[in-house]
Amino acid sequence: MIAPRFAAVPCRAAALAVALVFIPAAVVLGTGPVAAQGSPAASSSGALAEALAVELGRPLTPPEGWALQQTVVDHLGKVRQARAAYVERLTVATGLAADTVESALPPLGRGTFSAPRDLRPAMAAGLGRPLAVAEEQAMAAAEADRIAALQPHRQALADRLAVLTGLAPERILPLLPGLGL
């Protein structure tokens, strides 16, 4: 039974620190079996852990890795919401089915903000014709809105990671787009 072990620990933070000692680093850093399955959170947090380790000049500790993974999971939830709104706008703009638009996007957690900058060729191929000017304008507006919607979340992610690692948010922000965050 685990509870008696933690009965002597005076606070939740200390109990969490004790519990994290028993979590394998591969799970914490996103390099274990979950990452092998291609989980967006695991692949993004693993790549981000590596990038942050380079910036810090040391590997992340298990508590830092766990907190990083939780932070990335929270952030990817916000990315999913923005992505769903983006797909909806593109389906309205082009008349394509949502699954066709979704299939043109890279997997969540990969690519800049989890969507490429230029979907025009994929959308034109899905339509079987070149895009009309109005469709291109609607796609550009949807792209701008998607980026604007995610920017505050990226800043919040950088701020949370700054507290976690001690790095300045300005050093963290450039790492995020290349990791699909």
C-alpha cells in the first residue's frame, strides 16, 4: 500500500517529489513506450526536453520532465481546439469535407503550429481545380486567425517553461514553432 509511505511526508510537493523518483525517466521525458506509439504529447515533449536540455546545458531532472510533459499536454489541448476551428473555416471556405482538409494537415505536434503555411496545393488537389481568389483569401484569413489564436497560448507555454527551467521566455519561444508547439 502506497499511502502509508507518504503519511510522513509533510506536504503535497514533497510527496510529489518522492513519487516522481519512482517514475522512469523514459516516461517523464517522452522517450518511452508512449513516445514509440507516436503520441503527439510524447513526441513534442521529448523533442522539447532535448531542446531545453541544450539551452540549459544539462538534462532535465525527472520532476522537470514530468512538469514539462503535463505542460505540453495542456498546450496541445489548446492547439487541438484552434486546429478544429481552422479545419472548420477551411471546410466552409473550400467546400471540402472536414476529413479531406484534416488529412492535408500534418499530424498534431508536428509542423509549425501543427499546420503548414501553404495548404493551397492540397486544397486545389482536393477540389480538382485551382482555388478561386475568394477561396485563397478565406484560407489566408483562416491562417492568420489560427496563428493569432495560438500566439497567447505559445506565450503562456513559454512563461510556464521559464518558471520550470529558469530560462527566459525569450530563449524558449524560438524553440516552440519547430516542434509543432
